[in-house]
Amino acid sequence: MRAQFVMAEIWIGLRRNLTMTIAVIVSVALSLSLVGAAMLLNSQVNQMKGYWGDKVEVSIYFCNKSDQKDVKTTPNCASGEATQAQIDTVHGQLDKNPLVQKVYTETPDQAVVNFKKQFPDSPLAPYVTASSFNNSLRVKLTNPALYQEVASQVEGQPGVAKVDDQSAVLKPLFNLMNTAQWVALAIMVIMFGVTLLLIVNTVRVSAFSRKRETGIMRLVGASNFYVQMPFIAEAAFAAAVGAVLASGMIAVGKYVLIDMVLKKQITLISFIGWGPVISVMPLLVVIGVGMSALAAVLTLQKYLKV
Amino acid sequence: MIRFDNVTKTYPKQNRPALDNVSLEIEKGEFVFLVGSSGSGKSTFLRLILREERPSTGEVHVLGKDLAKLSNWKVPHMRRQLGTVFQDFRLLPNKTVGQNVAFALEVIGKPRGTIKKVVPEVLELVGLAGKQDRMPGELSGGEQQRVAIARAFVNRPMLLIADEPTGNLDPQNSVGIMKLLDRINRTGTTVLMATHDQAIVDQMRKRVIELDQGHLVRDQSRGVYGYQH
């Protein structure tokens, strides 16, 4: 009986306040989808950091035959292709360096296999041969930030054509994503503020339009909880609907932006799957309902006194 | 039942107190008229009993409890033992007569079975048997006030407070309402009624408390309205 009665009161309140309820639902949906987007962006960044962190960070290319003709860009290779002894010397030095975690060798033959595996659709694949590649060492560092110290040790050694910091290539990308995260966070804070004001106002209007009912409730001795619950439940219900919409929006967003567009255009990056998206959804519902119920409780403290 | 000990109430930004050092006691089972012109402090007196206001100084005891010591969350429980009736009826226009009375029970969490049983009983008591499914707008003023009394009385309160219950009614309907309040008083419920209705006070010959500009100027058993004027 009580539950049924309370549900009926909530329904009346939502219907009576329909335009405001819609406004609350839309603004909760927007701010929560930003929360969700920021969270997913964060897990995307983390996933990329993990993915690239497992990869080699510094590549050392040795001179091959063609480098000898191109003395301008590779002055170190004037004496021709690097000898196995030169390669072993560099390898030995790196093994002793405490900053180096692991050294892999990649021969031109292996490079061809790797290239074909990584870019099977590339139009160049059938034409790639061992002569297109250099002998190289791939070095994994204990701390990628100290790249420069390792590079300076190896650069200029006989037979070394070029030292590449692969993480430098990724740095702008990470910077971009970090910025995007902050922007999403800032918009989110503003949207949260607007949403809270809207909820406060809606609850206030709702409390005002039912002054007669609440007045009678107080007279006959309804507990504060009983008087306030329909209003809190109304706000929570609107927020829950908004959270469900937000969940739908981030699901559609992930499908369209990542699966349909980015995944097809950028094959180098591993994108987040559905796991993080689905785990964000219940969180959005909890945040939305909690925030809006709290706003309602605080508003009612002021507008529905004993 | 009700005791005022040197109660003074001054509203913020007002020089003159609405009630000035009022002391009195109302016993269980009494029928008391509260009279006085507008602004004499009648409403403040009633609001203090309902604990909608707190006294500036002095103590108000209702049903044996010092209201100053009653914590906020206990106030609803105290109000369940009081019934309240107003001049403007305060019915919910979109609910039927039966639903209006049931509302008072629903919001304090009474079980459905009890509500189904008690509502027709109390409607019969106030003389509205069979009108359970009518809307308040279809009833006369006197009948609407009977609904309000039924709602106030459905919990069998110890004390019934009526603020000008006949203020909007013609003399004939007023007499009907007074007979009803008298019957309720005979069941043992204390009745405190604020009124301007001279004919009723003179006819009933009950205790009369008169307030004038916040002062208690008369407390007379079996009194009449215009004693001093």
C-alpha cells in the first residue's frame, strides 16, 4: 500500500512537471555522457601506454650497403656496411648499461617477415625484400625518459647509421589525448554545475506546486522522510533515465567513432574494446542518481521545513 | 493537555510581541473557545501548539511534552496525536472524499486493511455516509468542512484544533459543524477552537479564552463572546 501510494505520488509529480523533467533528463544525459567519455579516454590512454610500453623504445640502425652512397644523411657509414664485429661491440656495450632492460636483434630477413605481418594490406608488401632493411638492435629501457643517455652512448660509433626514439613519435599523440581528457573534464564540471542548478530548481518548483499536499502531510504527522521521498525519488528517477540515455550515447559514440572510423584509419593503435564501455555504464547510473538525489535532499532542507 | 508558562513570542522585525507573557492550562476533555480580534495572537497561539513556531521565551507543553525539548524528527509523531481543521478546509481537490480522509492515514503508513475499515466509519460519524466517492468540489461548504473534520479525527487524536472552522459557512451549516465538534468532544477528545462567531460562543456556553494584542485578557468558564465589550 505504502509503496503503491508513493509510486502514484511520484508519477503525478513527474507528469505535472513534465517540461522540467525533460530538461533534467537531457542535461543529466549530456553531462554523464561527458563523464563517460572522459573515463573512456582515460582508459584508452592507459591502454596505449601499456601497449607501447611493452614495445621497444629505442631502435639502433646499422649501416647497410645503400647507406654508403648516401654519405650526407649517414656520414658514419662512409666505410660501408657494418661488420658483425661492430654490431657485437654495440650490443655488448648496451648489455652492460644499467639503463637497458633488454636488447633484441633484428636482421633484415626478420624485418621483412615482421613488416609483412604488421602491414599485410600494404601495397608495398610484395616488393619488400631484405635489402630494404638495415641490421638493427631494438632496445627496451628501464626508464623510457632516459632515452637521451643511451642514445648518446651509441651514436657516432662505427657502423651505427641512426638512433631512433620511438616514444618521441608517440609523444604528440599522448599530449593530444591528455589535453582532450582535460577539456572533457572541464566541460564535464560546467555541465555538472548546470545540471545541479536545474535539479535544484526543478525540485523547488515541484515542492511549490505540491504545497497543499505537503502542508496537509505535515499537519497529519507524516514523517519528513515520507514528505520528501516523492521529490527525491522524482529527481533520482529523472537522473536514472538520463544515465541510461548517456550510456546509450557513449555506446553509439564508441561504435561510430572507434569501430567505424578510427579503427579503419589508424591500424597502429590498439583501441579499447566493449569491456571498458560496459563497465562505465553502471558507474554513470550510480553517479547520476546519487548526485541528483543529494541535490534534491539539500534543496528540500531549505524548502520543505517541518 | 496544553500548558503555556509565561509564553512570549516576538516575530523577527516586529516591535510588539504577538503573544505577551501568556500562562494558562487546558485540561483533558475540555471544550475551549479562543476569541479575539484579528492580530490578537490567536493564530500564533495555535501555531505554537502545533510547533510550527517556537516561543521566544517561556515553555509550551502539549500532551505532557515540553515542545522545546522535542527534537525535529519527533515532531511528526507528536502531530499524529493532534487533529487540525481550518477555515478553508484544505482538502485535495483532485482526490475523492474517501481518498482525502485516507490520505491522512496513508502518509503515516497505516496498513491498507485498516484504512478500508476506518474511513467509512469516520465518514458516517461526520454525517457523510455514502459520499465517499464524491469529489470535494461537488460538496457544499458545510460538507467539505465535515470531510476536513473526518480527516482530522480519523486517527482518534487526543486534541482537536479548529481554526475558525465556521468562518466560511452560513449559520445553519455552522450549527451542524458545532454539533459535530461537540459530539467529538464528548468522546473524550479535547477541542480548542479559535473563532469570531459570536452566536456560536454565546450559545455553547463553554470556556472562553480571550486574547487582545497578545495579552490574555479573559479566561472564563461557561463564557460568552462579548463579555467585555
